Amino acid sequence: MSDLTLSPAEIEEITGFAMPCKQLQALREQGFIRAHRARDGRVILERAHYLAVCAGQFNNSKALTPSANTAWMKKTA
């Protein structure tokens, strides 16, 4: 494995799950939205993203909350 991504053992330790589908779900719930599945089924999480989320430098809560475009409803002067 590369130092650029977390090892499968590290991901299992963080999530508490051995199954990749449960690991991915747990990671996304913890805010690691860039976690994804590789073609071989394992979970990939970049170490830089992991460190940024843990340090509070990556906050994507705005992107996760959908909002409606209501600009057309406002009156124009």
C-alpha cells in the first residue's frame, strides 16, 4: 500500500467494520466524503483528506445540504 492512502487495517480500525460497504457508510457518516470503493471492492481514503477532516480543515456540510433556488420568487423593483 501507498502512504497516500490509508491501509485496509487503518480503515477497519477507524470504522470498526470489516465489510467494505459498512466501512464506506461509516466513513461518510464521519464526514469523509471523498472515501470511495476501488474496482476490487476495497475502500480508498486519501490520507490527506483524512488528516484534513480530523483537523477540521475540510468542512463540506454546505455541499451536503441541498437548497432550492428561490431567486425567481423574489420581487424586482
